[in-house]
Amino acid sequence: MPPKIIPTSSSRLFPDAPGSVQTVPLSILDASVGNFGPAAAAWVYDKPSAAAAFDPAHLQPSIIQTLNAYPHWAGQLQYTQYNPDGGHTSRSRRLEVTYGSPADPGVESVLASSSADVAALFPGPEERASGAGAFDASSLGALDFLPQTPALASHTSADFIGLPCLIVQVTRFQCGGAVIALKSSHPLADAQALVTFVNDWAAVSRALLQSLPPPVLSPVFSPAAFDNAAQGDIDALSPDPEILKIAHELPIHRYDWWASKDACPAGVLASTEIPAHIAARTDIELGPAITWKDWDLMAPVSNFLLHFSADELGRIWAAASSPGARISRFDALQAHLWAVLIRARVPETPDEPFYMNLSLGLRERVAPPFAPHTLGSPIVLARAGGTASMSPAQLARAIRETVASFTPARAAALLHEMAFDLDARRMWGGFIGRRNTIVTSWVRLGMHEVDFGAGRPRYVHSVMPAMDGVVQVMEAMPQSSAAGPWYQDGARHVAGSFATQISPVEKTFSWINLLIQVEPTFWPNLTSFPNLDSEICKRKNPLKARKARTLCELYHDFEINDAKATRSRYVYNIRHHTPQFLLHILHNIRILPKVNFNAPCLFVKEGHWAPCTSEAYGDVR
């Protein structure tokens, strides 16, 4: 059971510098992420030498001073007034923020405490990088780093009025360490904007601790600048067909929420409804529906942090490189993981399509580019396509070609297209589940440089949704103060995904060392394995719902009565009737750690089914 984090107080914080009331429409890109969950992260610190570093009497004044440069984060997020004859900022479900008003909701600030020790909950850099290089971070999701109430002003709120756009919680631990966690409404901040704010707050904190003048903060909040980067006249009555042709050259899923009501999960069903004020229009053309069938919402999800050393990244890059292709280490790392994911998803055929949906920032992809400290959420999802028959090198090239296609001209055309959508949130550029993975990069954001006066953090936790198919990438903790390439100290994946029934998974995992040996071989269907291992036929069937007496008979029962189930070509979990994702990865990368299973299982070995024996996989329960 995770230790309790107990809130002790809460308050709303506001800038203390006077300002006039302003209402600023958010950009096309900001409004497009209205359906996204919050941008959130937590910084974990050991006990500081300066006790005042995490004293609320110090931290709260420092955040108030920081808000003077970010007054809109204390403001009211709301929809713009719909005007069918107005410009692009008044089309359906555009967003705006009003701030400088006495009615501003402010920033929710929560103070909390825990009787636990930081070191007992969060592995240090050496532990994360040593041995197996894999850490089960699933339990961290149960820790209340951030409050459940109040809600953020977001798509899950029936009404934004009075709800904050930013929530901050400072949790102090018995050992003297602390966790500083933040979450923001995504339209106001992507990860880059969130880290910009936190680094500015930390700089103010350090100055106050040392009785120095506060630093001059210079974030750029100019949503209209992104809209002005769009090609053509975005306030015209209709889009330019020639510009739309350019926009459609970009590899993007254009899933239409309004066409996706069938099989839609109840929690997001409201997003499939056409807004009442435009529902009567006769010119609405529906796009492709979201493929809900590819996402099993009932599957348990595990969240793992994987550490890759600089040497491993070098070998992965070498394996993914080929003559005539310029592949970055980041391309190679994504392709490396993608190759394993595709195999683990049990392809129907060698050419079944799988997609890596890459979160791309547009700050540097428009002309002229925007400064890194430009606020907002200027991101899009780009689609790279791959199959089980493709090698990691081919997947890396697919990723590189996808990223390279986002030229300034095409990015400007995409902004033009998005400006004319009836609802900025209507199109979803990606998906998750069996055939889709979303990967977001927090590389080069300075996550480990956030110093409130207590030194670098012990651990940085990306608060990602626990959904099957979400991957986040970050540099490993720097081992020196010298600047260098992002990969010099290695990298890590935080995967809030990957349904698995294996529990618990021991820390002795060795995920990494041979991952580059993943082969693109496609294994034929189960029905081509008639010669079942004789040992299977001796094992008792544990599934009472089936009449079969042995696992051998149970297999044939599934083959006859559950044709769909028998398409699980690699690993089959008898209890849950689902592919065993994690075991499949372990088997196919030829790393055989000790794993405790919660049910008998089978795996393919040398062309036939074999049981999960203790010799191969540890204690089978």
C-alpha cells in the first residue's frame, strides 16, 4: 500500500503586480488540444542543506512573484463567443483566457505532508541506471502528488467558471525532502511551457533564498503570433483549396470525433456530439472514425521506466543507421522500441499497419521560428507507419521521413486547415491501443536543471495517463555539470502503457542489453503448430469454465470455439484470454529474467507451444 500523502492546506495565489483586465484568444493550436489531459510533472528532492528551500513561507511568495510574468495562468479559461460570421477566433469552441480581473480563479496551491522517506519511494539515478535498467513505476501513479479537487479548467469540466488553469502541490516528507508537482490545462501549456514556468519559479526561489534581486523573467505569451504564421487568409469565409492540398501532404491521422460515437467509451462520449449551435448545419462532412476496437480499456496497464546507457544508445543508433540515410539517435531509439512493440502486439499479417504517433512541437517548425520560451501548446501529432516485416533501420527511416515532412510551408498550410475547422477539438491526430502508440519527447527541456535552492532533483516524474500505448522520453540524470548532447548520460522511457497480466515483475529485469537483436520475422498462425509439446498435455487445465482436462485439450478447445483467441500467435494467458505483452517482449529479445506469473501460460518455442517452465521464466504460479 502506498504511503499516505495528506493535504494540510490550500489557497489560491495571484500575481501581486497590478494589471488591467485582458481577454486574449488562444491560438488555433492551443484550442486543438482542448481534449487532452493536463500537462503535469513532479520534481522529487532529497533533504536540502538550506531548510528554507521548501518552507511554504518561502515558496508561496516566490510563486506569486513568478506569476507576475505569467498573469494569464491565474486567469479564467473559457470558450469564445460563437459568431458564425466572425473571424477565426470566434468559430466554434475556440478558447480564450481573461485575466487581471477580481473574478480570476487564481492558481490552486496545496501544501501536503507524508511520513515516508523520499529515498524509500523514488530510486536514485544510480539505482535506475544499474543492473536491469527497468523500474516498475506503476505504484507512483497511486501517490497523491496532485489533488483530485478542484478540477482543472478542461474538457472534463462542465463549466470552466471558477476553476484554475494551474494547480501546484508541495509535499514535504519526514526525511526533509520534498516533491513539487504541477499540472496545467493543456491549452495553456505543453511540457515545454510548463518547464519554462518551473525553471523561472526556481530562479526566483534561489534569488529570494540568497537575498538577491529577483531575475528578469521573459516568457512570451502571444497566441496570435502562431495564428499569424498560418498561410493564406484564415478569416476568409472558406479555406483555400490549394493550401489544403499542401496541408494534406502531411502524415497525420485525421480522426473525427463527430464520426466516432459507436463503441466510444462513456467517459469521452460527449466529445462525439456536434455542438448544438451548429448541429443544424447541412454542410458538415464527417471524417474517419476513431478505431475504438483497437483499444481494450479493460486491460490492466503497467508503467515502466527503462534506462538506456549512452553506450546502448550508440549501439541502437548504429543498428538503425544505413548508407544514405541521416538517422538521429532519437529516431533510432524510437524505432528500436517500436520494433518490439509491433511484435508484441501480435500482427494479423506481416503487412498489418502499425503507427507511431509523434508529438511534434511547431515552435521551431514555422517561419520564422519562435523562441523556446514561447508559451502555449503549439504541438501536433505526426503519423509514422510501420509493419512487422520492417527492420528497426526501416522504421527509423519512416520516423525520420515523417518528421522531415513538417517543413515551414506545410506547417503553415496545416494551420490554415485547422483555422477553418468548425471545432478546434474535433480532429484527433493520433490514437493509442493495439496498433497505435503515442510518443512524446521531453528531451532538451531542462527537466533536471530545476533548482529551487536545494540542488538538482533526485528524480523527475512525468505524470502521464495510465493508458495502453503512451510513451514519454527524457534524458537520464546528468552525471556532470558540463553541457553536452542529450544522450551523453543515456536516456529513459516512461511508458504508461502496455497491458500485461504479469504481476509482480521483479526488479531483476534486464530489458536492454540485447534489444537491438529484435528480428522482423513473422511467426505463422497457431494453427500451423499441430505438434504440441507433450509436457503441455500433462498439465492440468486451471480454467474451470472450460471442460478441457489438460492444457493440451484446452488449446484445441480454444482453436475450435474461440477462433479469434487463437490468433494470439506468441503468448496466451489462460486466465485472461489476452496476449501477454510483457512476456512476449522478454521472449523475443531473448532475455529470460525471473518472473512470477499469476496464471499458467504458454509461449512459442522452436516452432511449437511450450509451457512457461521455471527453468526458462522462473517460478510459475
